[in-house]
Amino acid sequence: MLIDRTNVLSTPSRALVVVTYNVHGGVGLDGRTDITRVGDVLARLDPDIVALQEVLSAHPGARGGQVAELAERLGMHPVLGTTMCRDAGPYGNAILSRLPIVDASCFDLSVEGREPRCLMRVVLEHEGRRLMVMNTHLGVRVRERHAQLGRCAHLLDEVAGDDVPLVVMGDFNSWLPRGDVLGKLRARFGGQPAPRSYPVRRPLLALDRIWTRPAVLLREVHAYASNETRIASDHLPVWARLAPLRALA
């Protein structure tokens, strides 16, 4: 079922809704693989842009795959950020957007001996303005994340100009009260809100983040907890409402 967005698209200066969601390969807490449950969760949030982590796509030349299924369900354009190939298909990150995609690229963040990682970047168009969106999933070890965030910080300086509003989303895997690797991002974005999103049944850790530049672009941010989200994945989705781009100076 596709969502009818005719009225939404005709609404002037609409505040965009963005979501970051680690979908755990569609494997729920009951051990069952069912990406339709993730689709149900996202449909309720009715987002304009979705950053996915731990998601499968189809083998080249094959039809289907989790990314394609979610994109069709939501009426969105998919961009892949594959980091590895598994028997079930290419695996990694993806961005879904209902906004026109102007440009897309992917940067390697892999650390030798660890699981491959990447930083996705897409440039979108909305209300006559550009919006840059980045999506990543950092490693589980502190030294690994330090190296990856150093690369992210360099890329932010290199490819994200101050004249284009920016949204950075993903699973940053940072939970330590000391030795926080997110300092490089806080230095650029400030101390933006970080709702707890993991584990789903008793969220204690703010692993999944949404950062914006300028800071006033971020109107509100929440972790979405419901009966559906508590079984669809091991992470809660985190969603945010952005200020209308036309309202930015």
C-alpha cells in the first residue's frame, strides 16, 4: 500500500519529518525476520526522509529486497550505502526520500580488521532549496569510532558547506559516559537532544542520533516507542521534525 501524499506535497512550507532507524536486518525480538513490521512502523511516522542501518537489498539483477520493499511501501526513492555482501543480499545502510534527489555519494569509514562501515551523503531539493542528509553506522569499539568520527569530521568540512542546511543521522554506537567519541560532532552541532533508543524494551542508551546545522533546523526529536517498535527491531526509531527550509535565514 502506497501513502497518498498529494495534499502533503501541496502544503506550503511544510515542516519535514526525518527518521533514523537501525532495523536489525528486519529481525524482530521474537527472532522472526519480517521487514513489513518495519514498514508498518515507518508508515505511522509518515516521514519525508529515512536513514536506515542494518538493512538488506537485493542481489544485482534480482528483484525485491528490504530496501526496495520499504521504498515501495512508503512511496520513496531509495539510495543504497552497501558495506558488505551476505548470502541474503547486499547489506548496510540506505536513505529513503520522497524529495527529489539531486546528488548522492558514499564514503568509506572502514577500519582494518573490523566490520566495513560507510558515510552516506545525499543532496535533496525542497521548496527551491537544497538540503544535505548524511547517514552512518559507526563501529562498536571506541578506537574504531574515534577513527571513523575523525574521518566524518573531515568530510563534514570537505563536502558540507555552511550555506546548505545539513542533517546527520545514524547509529553512532556511543554509550560510554567518559571518553565520549561524539565530541567532534558536538563541536560542530552543539549539544542537541538525544532520546534513548536502545534496547527497545527498556531504552537506556542514546545510540541513534539526529544532528542538524543550523541548530534551529531541529524543531523536536523523539524516540518512537509502541507495541510495534518493541518487537520490529532491537532499536527504537528516532524521529525529528525540521523547521521549514524557507524559514531559515
